[in-house]
Amino acid sequence: MTYTQLALLGVVLAVVVDLALLRTRLLTRASFWTAYAIVVFFQLLTNGWLTGREIVRYDAGAIIGDADPQFLGDGRIAYAPAEDLLFGFALALWTLGWWTWLGARQDRRARA
């Protein structure tokens, strides 16, 4: 599987887990999108620095666009492949979904 396919699969799985399995419905909350905006800002800074300086390199056959990092365009956003944003979204949603679910579960146990 390419990095693109894995990133898309990660997004789909994270959305299904949030909406159907855990039923935390974080995607419907403004607080999630506010937190995610903060995450994306720092993700772009970090990814941009690492990929723009070519500390991290990607195989052109595994990502959208070219292997040569450019700031914007050709599948790149702030030097990083667009797939990194998809993967980061999936990781943030997955982590916050489980954290929210476990916290609610602990609260229910404490009240019982």
C-alpha cells in the first residue's frame, strides 16, 4: 500500500470509530475542530521544517506529487505531503476519541 492509501484508510477508520463504534461524535463538536486547528498549525510547522530541509524524504511513488519538496503545490502543503495532514487528522481523531470514551466510561464508573 502507498502512503496515500494508508492515510486515506486511517481517516476512514478514525471516522468510523468516532461515529459508529465509540459514538463520541467528536466530529460534530466545535471544541474538536478548535483543538484540531491548533494541532494542524504545529503539525505544519514541524512537518514543514523536517521536509523542507529534507531531513525527512518521501518516495515519489508512495505520495501524491513529486519527491522534491516545494512550499505549496504538487501535493505539498508547507513542504509536507498532503498525506501527512490526512494521517495527522486520523491520529488526532483516533487518540481524542479513545480518550473521550475512556474518560466518560471512568465517570460512569465513579458515579455507580
